[in-house]
Amino acid sequence: MKRLFIVFAIINLLAGCVQSPSNIGQFSATPVKNHDLVIYTCTGTQEKFIDYRPVLDNLQMMPRSVTVMDVGANWVATWDGGKLESPMMFKDVIGKIDGNVNTTTGERYYRINKTVNDSPTYSFSDVNPYTGEGKGMTFFRCSSGFIGEVPTPITIVPLEENK
């Protein structure tokens, strides 16, 4: 009986790996419910990826210069010269990450709920799963409220010895 249970568990795991992708993505079919609008001021990063690795000399930091408006079911991030809007978010199995993966374009949107500083972290990526090229953005160290003053984004340049 124990062997039969193990065989059944392995078959279920393998069947889950070969299921065809859907427009819902890699999350459950349970959408995240709307809540009252929360406005955060966040630090943002923007990076370019080549061969699945970030290009360090292209990393751009935007310290405390991103406004994220979160209504639960989706979020909108705005910064000087840019805007990013997530589609409807879906829950993961354990409730720590909400997200949406577009299986046609490869775009991925995430909200990591309640991080170390008790505020969410937001992320976007359009890295091509076949070539490893694309871009990504992360909005972290968020605090409630509007931006007091907009700092100039800085570019981090790696030392020659680290290239």
C-alpha cells in the first residue's frame, strides 16, 4: 500500500509538470481581492539582462523616487519618465506572493507581501525564457505616503576589476 501511494504521488507530480500553460500563469486561479488604495514611496531599480544575467554597468537606481499605487488586485508604479501597470494579480499557494505571468509575452509581475520592513516589494520582468534577454524592475523599501522630493536616478558603474 505504501508503494502504491508513492507511485501515485510521483505520477501526480509528473503530470503537474506537463500541464499546458494558461493565461492565468503560474499562480492559482484565485484572484487577489481589491482593497482600499494604498500609496507607497519606494526605491526602484531597473536592470537589463543578457544571457539570464543582469548587466551591472546598466543598473539604474532610483532612490525613493517611485510612487506605487496598490489596490490589491493590481498595482501601478510611476517614476520620472515612466509608468508600469500590472494586470490582475493571482494568489500563490501559501499567500506570500501575488503575481501574474503572461504566457504569451513572458512578462511577469509580482508583489511580495509583507517583507522585512512590513511593506510589500514589487517586481516586473520581461526576460525571454529562451534567449535570457530583457529587462527587469524592482520597487522595494516602500513606505506609505507620497514622494517628498524627487531625487535624480543614479547609475552604478562597476569597477574595471569586477567586469
